[in-house]
Amino acid sequence: MNRTHMFKNTLSQVLLIAVIGSVAVVGCKKKEEAAPTPPPVAAEPAPAPAPAPAATASIASVDVGSAVDATMKVTAPTASFKPKDTVHVSIATSTSDPAATVAGKVGAKLTYMNGTEEMVVSDETRDLNMTDKGTTNFQFAKPDGWPAGKYKVAISLDGNVVQTKEFDVAK
């Protein structure tokens, strides 16, 4: 064998081994794993609806008079009384939700205006369970007669004055 031929044979064998080795390496090479698919993003749940605001109570109107009907409403509002009259204060209440019952305190403070001084004649508070529309009545009487002068009744709801009415007593 001549050297050239031997060299070609050897070269062919080396190349053959290199090719087989490359194929073996490529064949044994681990397949690259595909990037993991991220889990689906959970959609955020819709926010819960805001709770309905709590029902509230309010003073709708205040009437002062000397007589009331069977429902305790003043029959003839007036701002002038006689000394022996009973002063009726009719307070109309209402709630923001007609089906709800709202607990509250309704007060009536009667004062006599003696010049610049206010003298408390009576101060009453009632605990009520108000529903829809209602009427509360306060009565003020003085069997020996009211002194002539100016008076004021302050109506409060849960301790806060919400309305005032002034009236006078004349002989």
C-alpha cells in the first residue's frame, strides 16, 4: 500500500469516526425542554357590590298647637297660646328605607325666654324604633298656667337639634 492511499484511508476513517461521533453526540443530546407555559392568570373576581347604606331616620316636620287628633298630629298649628293651654308638639319622622326599623332618640326641650336668658321648662327624650313615616307627640301642660312671654321648643334627633319652633303665651 502506498502512503497516499494509506493516508486517504486513515483520513477517511478519521472523518467517518468524526461524523459518527457528531451524530452520536447530537442524537444523545437531550432535547431542550420548551419553556413551561405559565398557568392561566386567574381573572380577578368582580368586586362585591358595596353594601347598601344603613337606613337612617330624620325629622320631617314639627308642628306646635293646642289640640291633636287620634294620630297625635296637631290639628291646628299655632304660635299663640293661652296660659291654661296644653302645648302639643307633633314631630313627623321618616326613615330612608320604608321597610327598615331605625332606633333613635327624639327629644323636645321647652325653654322660656326671660329677656336674654333661656330657662328650661321641660326636657324630654324618648327612645323610638322608627319605621317609614311616623308621628311622635310631646305635651307640655302647666295646671296653674303658663307665664306670659316667649317660648321655644328645640327638637333633637340622637342628641342633635334639628328644628326649633317659637311661640308665645298671652293672657
